[in-house]
Amino acid sequence: MWRVMRKFSVNALKLSSLCSQHVCFRKPEVMVLSVTQQNSSERNYSSPPGDVKSLRSVINPHISRIRNIGIMAHIDAGKTTTTERMLYYSGYIRTLGDVDDGDTVTDFMVQERERGITIQSAAVTFDWKDYRINLIDTPGHVDFTVEVERCLRVLDGAVAVFDASAGVEAQTLTVWRQADKHQIPRICFLNKMDKNRASFTYAVESIKQKLKTKPLLLQLPIGEAKTFRGLVDVVTKEQMIWKPTSDLDDGKFFEQKPLLESDDPSLFQEVQDARNTLIEQVADLDDEFAELILGEYSENFDLIPSDKLQSAIRRVTLAQKAVPVLCGSALKNKGVQPLLDAITMYLPAPHERSYEFLQWYKDDDLCALAFKVLHDKSRGPLVFIRIYSGSLKPQSAVYNINKSCTERMSRLLLPFADQQIEIPSLMPGNIALAVGLKQSATGDTLVSSKASAVAAARQAGRSAGGEQRNTGDIESLLLAGVEVPEPVFFCTIEPPSMAKQQDLDNALSCLQREDPSLKVKIDPDTGQTILCGMGELHIEIIHDRIKREYGIETYLGPLQIAYRETILNAAQATDVLDKVVGDKRHFVTTELEVRPVSGERTVTKPIIEYAQSVIEVLPKELQEAIENGITNSCVQGPLLGFPVQDIDVTVQSLTVHPDTSDTMISACISRCLQKALKKAGIQILEPLMSLEITVSEDHLSAALADLAQRRGSIQEIQSRQDNKVVIAAVPLAEMMGYSTVLRSLTSGSATFTLELASYQALNSQEQSALLQRRMGLV
Ligand SMILES: Nc1nc2c(ncn2[C@@H]2O[C@H](COP(=O)(O)OP(=O)(O)OP(=O)(O)O)[C@@H](O)[C@H]2O)c(=O)[nH]1
């Protein structure tokens, strides 16, 4: 049972389950925070370090004291255990759990079902010493570009957790490269130092080789594998030894004292050498520090004050010139407190990151990103928000740029400790949960008002070179979130019985708000529900979540590619509708002309025009009925039922009997358009993907040979450190199961991202082969 649960925790979000175990274990109480009324005895802390209690009353700490971080790790490297220890030492949870002990998770599932909240939580807030740490969940599946990018957007820094016996593994490599792209400063934590075959040297070497980064060794282990008992801080030359002080060996207390030569001469020498190497490395990367050591301390590096070295390490970490490396054993409760110190010391505060879009907003104008939506049956959608500028207050209205609507939030909550605390305001750099936003979904940008969005749009327009754009276009520039690509795969989904259809519809509508890349539609012919997603894995996960979180066992049809249809030529068609319903005669005649639209940009909605003779006499009310008919007809093309794009429709003539309903007008127009499209000759378009593969030189030719067999066209091969980055365009139809093939071709060393680039025409042979397949003839 536990194994099963552990697996989906892997697939879903491990931090989520932690948050859920500890935050949502009981019905979350919402309490209005009143600093003066707080009674410390009510809290759930077990001798928290530092002055956590008083800090907890600080709703908006100074921005320099905030750290928004994520933890990235390969499966089983110890992300959950490390996170759990962080929450324990910070006083967030009272008892240390073991991920291999399933009881708590089972309990949590029961609670979760009773409370009706979905499992996932996006962030957990806790204080360490005098810092506010928001631990933001990083997605379990790097295959979801949208999900990963959304998440990286709200992180200011990250901790990469490694299994010290395994070094850098595939999944870490992928996320590491994504973090490189988003320029996120990082710290490495070599976990599992207690494990047989754990090797500090091997793991550091693997970081150097595989991640092509400069590791800064800030600690050295004392002992390795079974003998691992502590570590030495290379900067301060202090040793930290964890010794069980009571039956409860929770690692909370450890001995910290200067390492003396008499304690261990060879370790002392190692630390001395490591410190000198560290100083030289940092001096090479930081001019300010180089000047300092060449001047005052050139005679004796030992005299360099630790705080000067720490500040220089911070600067090179923030500039991503090097990565601090720490070590420990989360399971054996060693090394996590120094890791927390390093997070506060070396990772950036929100204002130390540069966010390009902020230049478009005035200083105190709100700019916030909704980065996760949770569904709570009693309180409705809870939206996780990160503020970049301005402030948020409960009962205030915000303008959602993506949805072009104004919404009012009723309350603001901090996901703090075991409660969600109601707060009166939220300042830049912070993260909170908003209650009452009905429209906002994952990835939406929230600003203070429409006027502020338009002003920022103008500013963005000016920065983009003052091109004339309409406001709608410019607004799309403003998305602090990520643009959602069109889904490229689809399949039918069916509930186990008709009685469950309503539940399935509800589940899908909740999931859609959380995940903007998921689309759901109804097949107009069969009435079946259709799921449209970004990839094989995406659809699989949605299927799994419906079962796991909503308790509905569904059946998926075969996975299909979302083609498009367009026309080859111009054509005209006429149609007549003459129907008597009750005592009314509905009579319409029409003539339509269709023409292909060519250009670089895809035109997904039909361009609608009217002949002069029609526009002169056309009442405004009928225009909507006509345009509905045209738009509906384009949803399903005449050849295979895929959406029709890149067409221009001109209404050449229209006669309508006075009693005719709008529905009949739409129906006649729609049918006439289908006739015209058929006459114009249908061309099927297939999704063409932009593929980026990062591969070592040794495996480059194997990857290229494979691409050639997939109708791929190579556009560019770049060099990135010792790796090659292949940029290619490949039809999606050739990409099924690609991750498995690439893994075996490159011994798991290559990574790739896949994104929709455009739609390209199938040639006549490919088109007729597809038609035959769809008709079941082959
Ligand atoms: N020996 C040893 N085992 C550890 C350590 N940390 C975690 N583990 C074990 O490694 C396994 C995976 O730990 P998790 O914390 O679940 O790792 P994770 O990275 O969250 O795993 P996934 O969520 O499955 O990706 C569990 O059996 C842990 O008990 C450690 O420091 N030493």
C-alpha cells in the first residue's frame, strides 16, 4: 500500500504530500492574526531555533529576509526527507516522520477525502532564525514544460539534493538545465553521506563533470558511510558533531566548536587546504574579493575574516559563477541545520533577482502571479499568489490580465505552520493564498486595475520599439506567467457509469483551473468528453489524478494527434433552409465564399467579411447569429473533424424570413460553410514540434541518425560547455515514445524539450494514408 502511495507521491508532488500531511492534517483553522493576542502556548513548536515565535507574528518580513526556494532532486535522492527535517528543525512540525512509514499518509488520505481538498499544496512557509522561507514545490515531472517554467518563475533560488553514492542522476540534470535557462542561483546538498558507498569526492566530481559547474566546497564530511558523524565548516573551520543526547536522536542538538590540529591532524590539514582552495576559487570569480586578499591578507589567508569570505561566496552564487556544496544525511538527522543557514546566507532575496516585466509597472503598482490553484469544497478555489511589486489586501479588487476581468478577493491567508493565518496585507516578494477569486487560474497575472494594465502595456510597447500594436496584443506581452501552448494530443475519457458523468465534469473543471495546458471539450457527434493535453505523460497523469484525487475510475480512448484542417482554393456555396416549426416558418437563403489566408502567423479564428450589398441591409442582431454559425462550423472541419484554420469567409448574400430564429440562421450558415469548405479542397495540417536535445558529443551522431528517421529537420547545432544542443523541427506524429528511445540511445545522458512550433501541410500520400487509418481501412 505504502509503495503504491509512494509512487504517486513521486509522480505528483512530494512536498505536496508533506504539506498535506502537516498543514492539512486537521481541518485548517483560519485565524485572524492579532499580534497582541497571541498566546505562544497554543503553538505547535518544539523548541524552535531562534526567535521563531515572535517572527511568526511578522506577517511581512523585510524583503531582504525572504527566501523563495525550491528543492530539486532525482527520484529517491531524499527531497522529502530533507524537506521534512527542515520543517522539523524550524519548529513547523512536532515529530519526525519517516517516509518509509506509511501510517501518516494513510491517515492523511482519509482526512483529505473528508475535507474535500485536493492533495496538492504549492508552497509552505516557515521561519528559520530571522528569515522567512517559502518552500515552493517543484513539479515531479520535468516533461511538462509549462509546469516547470511556471514553477521556476516563482523561485528565487534552489537547493539541488543528490544521493552522495550516486552523484548526478538524469532527472537532476534536466531540472538543472532548466534552472540554468532561468538563471536561478543554486546550492548543492550531498545527502545520504551515511550510506554504504557514499563518496563525497565522487559526488563532487560528478557535479563538476556532468553539470559543468564550479563546486565550492563549503563543508567536508567527518567520516563517510557508517562512520559519518558530522562535518567541518571550511569557511569558519568549525566542526559540527551530532551525538545522540537522549533516546530521541533527532539531531536537533549538535556540538559545534573550532577544529584543532590536535583533534585530528590529517582532517585539520585537509580543511586548511580546502579553505585555501576555496579562497583562490572565489578570488578568481570575484574582483572585490581578489582585491581584498591581494592587499590586506596576501601574507596569510588564515586571517581572512569568515564574513568577508561568506559575502564573496554569496556574490558568486548569486551571479551563478559557482555553486556552494554542502553535505549531510537527512535520514540520520545530520547537516540539515547548516543547510538552512546556507539557504539564508547564500541564496538571493526576491529583490536581488531581476524580473524584466517589472520595469513596465510603477513602483507601487501591483504585479502578482497566480501560480497554483487548489480546490477546497467549503471555501472554493484557493489561489497561490506571488507578489512581485505593489501590495495585496483582502476585500480588494484585482484585474486579471489573462482573463480580462476584475475580481475581488475576500481573504488572504498565509500557509504558515499548521494553520492558514488570515493576514491584512501582503508585500512584494511574498507568497500567500487568496480566497474568493473565482476566475483566476494557474499562470494568470494580476494587477491593480485595468488602467494599470493598459499603462504597463504602453510601457511594454515602448520598450518593444514603439511598434503600433493594439492593446490586446500588448497585453499578451505582459504575462508574468507562461504562455500556454495549444494541446497537441487528445483522447476520449469516459466515466464508469452515466451517473458519474457529473462528478467527472466537476473534476475536469477543477483540474483545468489548476493546469492551464489541459483542455476539455465535448465531441458534438458522439457527445463524448475529450481530453486534450501536451503529451502522453500529461494525459496519463490527469487520468491518474482523477482516480486518485476525485475517486473516479475513468476509461481513456486511444491517444490521438490533434491535426488541423485548412483549404487549398477559393470556393462558393449556396444553401436554403425552409422549415416550419409550430406555426412559424423559418426561411433562410445564403451564399458564402471561402478563401485561404496565407501568412506567417496562424489564423485560428475565421476572418469574417460581408459583401457591400449585405452589410447595407443587415440588422445588427443577425450578425451575431451569422458569426456563431461560421465559428461553430470551423470547430469541426469537413474531412476529419479537426478545427479549420487560416480561412476567410465572405457572406455574399443573405435572405431571412421575419419569423426565423437565430438558431436556424446559424444552422443554415454553418451547413453552407461546410459545403463551401468541401468544394475548396481540404488540406490536413500536422503539428510540427520544435525539439531541443542536449546531448554529449559522444552520443550526438546516434541522436541525429534517429532524428533523420523521424522526418526531423535539423535547424542548428550549438555548443553549450561540453554538450551539444540540437535544435530541430519534427512532426509530433513521429515523437511517440521518444523519451524512452533517446534514453537508450544516449545511455540516459541526453535531455530534451518539445514544444509546438507550427502546423505543416501533409503531402498527398501522407494525407491519404491518414484518412485510411482514420477510416479503419489499414
Ligand atoms: N541512507 C539514507 N537514506 C535516506 C536519506 N535520506 C533519504 N533516505 C531514504 O531514501 C529513500 C527516498 O527518500 P525520499 O526522501 O522519499 O526521497 P525523495 O527524493 O523525496 O524521493 P521521491 O519523492 O520518490 O523522488 C527513502 O527510503 C529514505 O528513507 C539519507 O540521508 N540516508
